[in-house]
Amino acid sequence: MTADRSFGIPGDPFPVGVEYYRAPIPKLDVWDEDFARLRAAGFRIVRSFSYWNHMEPRPGQYELEDFDRLFDLAAKHELKVWLDITLATHGACPEWLTREHPDMRIVTNSGEPVAPTAGAASPQGSQIHCYDHPAWRDYGGALLRHVVTRYRERPSLLIWGLWDGVGLASARGYPCYCRHTLARYEAWLRERFTLDELNERLLRRYRRWEDVEPPRSNGNVVEMLLYRRFHYENLAGHLQWMVDETKQIDPDHETRSHGGWSPRPWDEDCAAIADSWGMSMPSNNLLTSRDPNQVSGRAFGFDWSRSAGKDGRWWNEEIYAGMSRGGVAWKKQSDPRELTMLLWMTLAHGASGAMFWQYRPEYLSFESPGYNLVALDGEPTPRFAAATRAIRQIDGLREHLPLECPRAAVGIVYHPESQELFGYNDEADRFLADLRGVYRTLWAHGVPADVVTPSMDWTGYRLLFLPNVTLMTDGVRERIERTLEQCPETRLVAEGSFGLYTGDGQSSYGPPEGLAERLGVRVADFSAVTEYDIEQGDNVVQTPHGRHAITSPCGYAVLEPRGETRAIASLDGGTVAVQTADGRFTWYGLTLSAGFGDVGQRDVVLGAVGEAGIKAPVALEGDRVVPVVRRSQQGGWLVFVFNLKRAAAQVNLRPRWRTTMARDLLAQADLALEDNAFQLEIDQWEVAVIHCSEA
């Protein structure tokens, strides 16, 4: 995937910036000095996270002098402006708007309008308004058009942030149930179903459309899947409207939105609309924890953002620059090396740039002190110094950037509808942990992996892992069948709950739904490994890659092979994995991480990689480090080598390709090559960047 290069800052292929102004903080009298310090440190972007009720305190009266000042000072200091126009998700709409239109408030699943509230990130009011009320587009659209028109020709303008943390108008974990939303839902249903077709889908006996009610509980699985599908398409439609309004006035500047550090069921629908996608990222004290390798979860989020973003364009727009919320009791601040590690990882995983959240502390809320790069008085901290050093090192790599991230040989399939179903049973964390688990093992051993969905192109992958693809929609079943028919080089490894539900959310009579006969497998029963089983030693699974003790409780499906399909793994006397005769399809009835502390079982995961004929692009000897290999604009490859250990690492790296030159770009020194290998010593929590030629 190649990102659009018409955006960004000319001459700076990986700009780094900060979130600076969350109106009305910080006060204007410190801006000039702050901007001078930022530019001197190598930062290129200042971001404003604007609030609607601050920008339009009276109907149609926009008070934007502070934003004028932001653009003026940014131009003075040769900084670019990233301006968020926050009409949704974060922050309150103007108070006069909900006073004049009280039916604009979100309505809970039990029918109660939401009362005004505040939050840690929005002390002057959280969102309580629904996007489906006509006034949202009437007034919000007018503000959007005014702001875009006002600033579109400013030379310091870089990006329109149109939806920060795009998400549903919701309360208590459920979408909105106001009359405007319900009217949209009914129209959406009528466009897709006759009443008889809807009855067949929902197993209902409605005789009048007036009787059709939306589901009010996740316990109503079949109907809630349909209601939320409406909401996700509706959400994408609102974002499309914002992009269209902006592009009609300003077709030249980048539009963008972002999600979280984990995939969400609506991300794919929304990410395709704006020019780029991105993510926020809790990033505090991962390396200092008992398990520093959990930082791989952030790399997983990076690869998901790259996969979802239009043409692979994505930003890491919120590296939290300190601890989580401060307030009156404090927590340990992040080690500066953790911030720089995440910055380098962002670069290595193909981002268009990175942003820190925040520069100054958020003085107005309990995020003070919190995610800040500088102290309460604006003076630099060691975190600011570390970020400055890393930015200067990255600037030294400009001739090699932007990086090219070639398609990996391994893909991990993320299925949004299955995540949705897991969430209804309060198992959303389990679903995501199983995705991250197999990714972590691959990443830690230097095996590149893309994160893909069933609607994306699967051709060219040698191996695809399918963790918990449980809701067998027509799309995912057809993608699996087409891959088996048309891609003879591709192997598929399903994990855990596979095809146990039909596309509309009912339990399957013959899982995997629609594929049982073709794959030669029957689900005979279900069971689990418990703490008691682990204590008694009844926890050993026999696989083609050895015997492995399950160390954490997990459930599993008991499988029965049929025809030429054979059993390949057993547990407690039952079959827990089968493989087709040609070896192209394997199903493990347990996920490869749930029983192993949420870490993909190394021998099984890497065994599947080996069976597919895949090798890591760089072989390692010595201390364990994490290599990430990317294409350089100068030709050859850049090898980023991350040391997650709590001590210096000494390692010998041998590229799989023939190389005649290896240069340490940070040390600016050529490395001695012996038998196509070179040695490195990397300090604790540091990175090396090696440019290797390709003979």
C-alpha cells in the first residue's frame, strides 16, 4: 500500500507535532514563547482541539480571534496548523442549541434523554447531542463552512481534523434512540426489506411497520446486529457529509479522522472516507511493566491503521507524552525512552507523521498534570528533551523517507462483525486479545504481518490467521472459498470460535456455517481448561509442533474430522485441531493465545509460518530484539532494530537477501560484514536503524 504523497509538508516526509490548544487553554500570553521553543526543537505542527460551544457561543456568531492568533503565530514560527473542528464525539454542542432544541439530546435505550455532563477531557461539557437531529447539520454545517472558508488560504494550514475519535452518539453503551434516529432506522429498513423479508430475517411476525421497534438490549442478538449495522453506515454517512462540505470549499488540504488503538466495528466504513486515518494511543509505562513485549499491541494498532487508511495513509496523532490522568494523586511519569521508542515504531510502521498529546498540561481538568511534554510552568522535561533528540535523528533519515511497506507474506484477519458479536457477550477484550496474541508472536520474531478484513484483498498472502471469525457472513464465507479456490499458495489457519454463528447472528446448526462439508469437520462439543485442570496436569495439548502446557484457563471446541480431513491436535482425549488433506486449511478449536497468557504459542504460530514456507527477513543470533524491515527511497532496505530488554542487547543480524553494505544511520558508521551478517549493540529501550544494500 502506498500513501498519497500530495499531502504533508514539502521536504519533511515525517513531520512531528504536538496537540497544543484545547480552547481556552493554554492562555494566549504563553503561545509565542512556546511556539519558538517547539520550532527550535524540530517540531513542525501545532494542533488545536476546538470545542463547538467555545467557537459559537451565540447562534451564528463565531468568536474565533484566538484561532486567528494561532494561525498568525504558527506562520511567524514556521509551524503548520492542524485544526480539529469538533462537532461530534468530544465536547458539548453550544448550550443554546440543546436549549432551543431539547429533542437533540441523546436518548438512552430505556427512553431517557441524557442530561448535561462533563469529563476528564471535556471539563466544559461532554457530548450529549445526536447527529441525526436536523439542527446538527444546520448549525454544525454552517460553522464547518465558515471555519474552512476563513482559514483555507492560510499558508500555515496543514490538515482539517474533521472527526476526532469518530464514534456513535451513545449512552450507557447503546446507540441513540431519539425519534430522529428511529425515523432514520425505519427508512433504512424499508430501503432493504419488505415486511415479510424483515420478519424472515428477525424471526418475527410483524404485520404492520408501526410495530417494528429497535432492540433495546444486546441480548436480542439478531436484531441488535441489524440496528448497529444501520448505525455504522449512518456514522460513515455523517463523516462523508463533513468531508464533502470541506472539499467543496477547500479541495487541496488533507481531511482526516481517527479511531482508537484497537480496531472497532465501524472503523473500516469510516476510514475509507477521509484522506487519512489515525489513532490515539495510551502509551504509559509499557516498557517498565513486567511485560515490555506488550508494546507489540501498539504495533498491531499501527498496522491496523495503515491497513484501514485510504491508500495506506495514517497518522499516530496521540502519543501520550506522560502519565494518565493526574489530578490530586500522581502516577509514575513515562520513561522518556518509551516515548521515543513509540515514535520510532510509528515511523517504522509507515505513518505519515506523529503527534504528541500534549505539549503543556491541561490546566482546566484532571489531566493536569498528565500527558504533558513540558512542566506546569512550560519549562522542558526530560520527555521533551528525548523527543527533541529523536526528531533530530529522524530528520537525518530524510533521504530514505517516506518508507515503503511492502505487502507481508502473513495476514491476520480482523472481522468487524465477529468483534460485534463478542461484545454482546461481554467478550470484546477476549476477541482483541486473540488478534494481538498471534500478532505479538510474529512481530517479536521479526515476521511481518498485515491486518486485513474479509472485504480487503487477500491475494498474495502465503498464510492467513483467522482468530475468532465466528459470525459467518456471506462476505467472509465467500472470501474463504474464493481464496481456497483461486490462491493455491495461501494457507488459512482458523483459531477458536470459527463459523459458529450464521450471518444474521443465530447459532449455526452445522458449524463452521456453510463450510463444514467442504472442510470435512464437525463440532462435536465444547469444553474448557480450568484452573483445576491446570493444577491436575490435564492441560497439555499435543500439536504437530510439540506438546504444550496450557497455562491460563480457556475454552475450546471439540472437533471431529470427516472424509480426508485429519486430526492434528488433541487435548484431554479429544480432537482440538484438524487439517484438510492438502494442508491448505487448519482449524484449532482453541485460539493460539487464550491458553498461553494472551501470547500466541510460539512453536505453533511459527510452525504454521514454517509450513507456509515463510521466513523472517532477518535472522537473529544473540539477544532477542525486534527487527522491522522497510524499503528505503535510496534503494535497498532499512532495518529498524528495537531493543525492548532492560539491558543492552548484543545481536548478530543476517539479512535473507544478499547485501554488500550495512550502515548504521544513527551512529553514521559503516558496519563490518562477515558472511552477509553484521553485529550490533543496542542500549536498553533504544533503536538502531541500518541501511542495507540489495545486491
